[in-house]
Amino acid sequence: MDPLLRRMDMRQSSRFLLCACIVAVLLLIKINATGWATPQSKGFEVRKVTDIFEFRTGVIVDSNQSTVYLMNLLRGIDAVDLSSGELLWSTTNAAKPLLLYDGRLVAQAEPATPSNRLRIVVLDAKDAGKLLLEPNVQLPKDIQVAIDDGLGTTFRTSARLHEDKVIVSWQYSNQHISGAPPGPTAKVSVTAGTIQIDLKTGNTDSLKSEEVPPIPDTQLPDNVAQLIKLGTLPGPLWQVGNVLATIDRIKDKGGQRTILRRWRRETGQPLPEVVLFGEELTYRYTSADGRYLLASKPLDSAEPHWSWRIFSLETGEQVAEVRNAFPATWFFITASSLILEVPPTGRISNGEMVIDQPLRLRAINRETSNQLWEWPLRDTTYRGPYPPRLTGGSRPP
């Protein structure tokens, strides 16, 4: 592998690892009269495993239907069969999947021209992406709606279901980029808002912060909630089926060990702890759906290859061992395959980055590590030129 590409991939993987190491801040909890406790929404993080989940920005997975909905390179959306990698349908009516529910796909449409108009589209995922609704929302005049990042600008959207309405949150950030160092007074301008869409009529309403429906808290058995209150759980906590699970790393005379701690979700009854591995592996993070845990170690080879071991968060059993060129990337598991994100690779040409292989989704056999299929993904990261660096401490006006 070219040394430049190797450094690019390692930096990408390091960012993934850094994000995975962020632990939620512990706050107080409240205990109700039924013997169950509810963590505050900004406190200890409890993640519920579902069959429909966001794999990465603009990629929604439906495990029940073995389908993934993703941003394609033509500014549209592809529906791809997870088993075969075959295209099920494609549409240009929308560009970025946000939410899948009851066979309907909520997505953001591509802006026709730079503007402050946000177009949210509802598609029939069961009928080849047929257009059902297309509500439009006028945002503040200084907002530039986009899907791709610009030089110093980002526009982000997310969606969730609340009763029979979709709650769409958006955030626009803007920072002046020049060739001079930013300096202590440099600021990033951030504007955010929330929209409510009626799924029956397509009507939209902009919500004030106090009008936004809260995300329901997760109820926990009293003894597990008490552990959170005391700060003895490292967090986060996953709800996988009938099991609550967390990952703990301890050091003793035998060295460092990574342990799976579990409880029955309904009763809080502790389940036997499982020693997953020792210092021979490095804990990376869980799968995108929260069902599995990834650990890896480097292999002795001419090229940088890694051994991946994947464990069930529900049972602690090892479910796969594969070889990969990266120490870790985002992933999830289907019935027979390991699906992972492959970072883009490129080179510097005339001072600019040239992408040789785009960001892509890859399926490999869990037993042989052989590639089954691959699908390109739209990369929204800004990779264009930057202003030339100024010297001598001068700053542009």
C-alpha cells in the first residue's frame, strides 16, 4: 500500500477510535414508586438496539427486510439488498435518507440552487421509492441548506418519529477560513432549529425549543439505576433483547481484561460476567446497531493487516474472526455477512487531493473474509482546496 494512503486510512481510523472512547457524563437519576428508575435524558447514555438503525450519516439499515438505503454518487438514493448487493430501486426525488418507519422513508432532497429552503421528502420504500409527500420549509435567510460540506460550512439534519409526526432537527455552522491562523477571537457561527411535519397532511411547523417533544427516557431496574447513580458503571449501557449490557476494563495482577457485565432487563437480575479478552486485543467499539463488539490486533505481515474479533453483546460469545486492512471501521452484521465502511483513498496531485477509490460499503464473508459485494457511498466531507497559507503573521482583512 502506498505510504500516503496508509497514513490517510490510519488517521481516519484514529478519528473513529477517538469518537468511540467518549463516555457520557453521569448525572443524577430519579426513581419512581414502581421500583424502576429513569436516567435523565442528558445523563448516563442508554442505547436500545433496534432492527432499523442509522449506520452512518445518510445510510439507513432495515435488518428485517435485509435492505440498506444510502446516498449514491448521483445525488440520489439507492435501495440495496444486503444479502446480494443488488440494486432494488433508485430515485432522484431525494438525496439523503433520514428515517425509516412503517415502510416509509423520510429523506432530505437535494437543493436545486443555493438557498434557505429545506425540502423534506417522504417516499414509499415498499413501492420503488414512490413520492408520497414533499413538504418545504423556509429557514432563516442567512442559512444555506446543503448536503455536502463546504469550505468552513456544514448543514446537518436528523429526524425522529413522535406519534404521527416527524421531528426534523437542523443545524448550520459557518466559519471563515483563510490562509492565516484563526487566532483567539475566531468564532464558529452556529444556528439550529426544529421542524414538525404532519404525516397526514404534509403541513410543517417550526418549533420553539420549549415546544420540541422530549426523547422518552429508558426505564431501568432499580438496582442498575443505583449503579449508574453511584458512578460504578463505565457506560454506556446497551439494551440488547432481554439483556442490559456494558463493557468494563479492569486491571489486576493478571493484567488488563475487558469484561462484559449483564443484567436481566425486566428484573435487574445480574447475569454471569464474561471475560472477553485480555491485553492481546484492543477494544474498538460496538457495531452500528449495538449488537456486537469489535476488538482487533495487528498481524505480522508485509502489509498492515489486522485480525478482527467480534463478540455478541448479549451473550459474550465470539461470532466472527476476519482479516482487515484497518484496525477498525464502522460495521454491522447480517445473517451471513459482515458489512463495513471503507474510507476513501487518494493521492496528492498538483497540491490537491485526488480520490482514487470513493467512500464505500463492503460486505465480506464472516468465515473466509472474502469480499461479497461493494457499493459506493456519497462522501459529504469537504475535500476541496484551501486558501494558501499566509506567512509573516499577516491576516487578511
